Amino acid sequence: MSLSLRGRRVVVLGVGTGMGRSISLTLASLGATVILASRDVERLKSICSETAKHGADCHAYKADVTSPAQLRDLARIIEERHVGATDLVYNAGGYFSLDKTEDITEEFFDQALALNLKGFFYAVKAFLSQVRRSKGSIIAISASPATILAGNIAYVASKGGLNWMIKKLAKELAPEGVRVNCVAPGPTSHDPAPLETSEAKLRTWEQHPASDVGWTVALLVTKAMPRLTGECITIDGGLSIP
């Protein structure tokens, strides 16, 4: 099967040096126009310069995914300048730690939900009309079951909620031809956690490159598997197998 994303205009929210970069470069290599947004525009411009060798269009915008107003403004700009998005990838996430529940503050809990859960809701609200028009895909980056359970209570709550939100949206939007899925990676080589932390809590020393995340997202953006919706694809090398 040959994958081509020519004609797709994919918005990727929350782009860093690891999975977000991999997702962006993979989509660009397959011909998609990538529209990147995060709080660090200079980093996005650097990624856009890397996509130039693929001959793909890349555009960088500053936006905070925890701000509904900023996401609405971003959606309006993309509609005006790029004829709207065909697909949405929500890669923003964080707040993984090994802290015990008694050490988690209310502020930390609220911040984790704002980024990992509510930001996805805001993004869907902002871009749904555009994705619906193109019968495109909505994809969120979650985490493997083993990673989620190893994390703190706020991380568990936010990622667990995200996974179920995916299923609800998939059920709701399936009649309109919009597919909603998530990708659930295990530890990747860009993770800040030291290797001994991964070994102690996840029973593995391995931290894989983020490239397989990019290719999984690309497959979900294509229309090669039109019935694949409401799923969370775990790619952790078998880490979550009991």
C-alpha cells in the first residue's frame, strides 16, 4: 500500500522536538501541507525548514492549546489563509511524574487536565467544522496503558478521560464520515525521564525513537482504513502486555 497525503492540510497542535516533530516530518514527507502550532514559534520554524526537502508546505503559528480563544483565532486564520484544515492532530501533553497522590497539588491536577484533556476539547470545538467539511480525521496522542498507570493520579485521570473522549467523539461523528482515533506510545527516546525511572516503573530500559508515532498518525490520516475509528492504537513494543 502506497500512502499519499497530497491535498491534505493537517493541523498539528503541540509540536516539540520528539513526537510532534516526527509527526510533522512524516506527514510532510507524504505530501501533506502541515500547519503547526505551539507556544514556541521558533521551534516550529526550525521544523518547517526541515520539511523543505520534501517540497511540502509548512506553516507555523503561535497558540496556547489551553486557551479556547487562541484556538478559535487560529482556526479562523487557517480558514482564511489555507482554506481550512482537513485533519487535526492533538499532540499537546505532559505532567507525567512518579509522584504519589498525597504529593499532587490542586494546581498541578488542574494544569494536567487543562493540557491533556480540556485542550483537546477546545481544539475539537475550534476545528470541527473544518474537519467535518473534508470528512477528515481527528487524532490525539495519548499514552500506552503501562505508561498511564505508572504516572501520577492527575496524569492517569487526564489520559484516561482523553481515551474515552475519543470513543465518544468517534461514535458521535461516524455518521458524518469523520474518524476519531488516538495513538498510545510507550517511552520514546525524547522523553526527559532517566532510563532508571523507566526500568523501575515500566520494567524496561528501552526508549524507542518517535518515528513509529509519525507513521501511525499518517496511516490514520489516510482514508486507507475507513472503518478504523474510536480506537487507541498502542505502540509500546509489548510493554502493556500483562
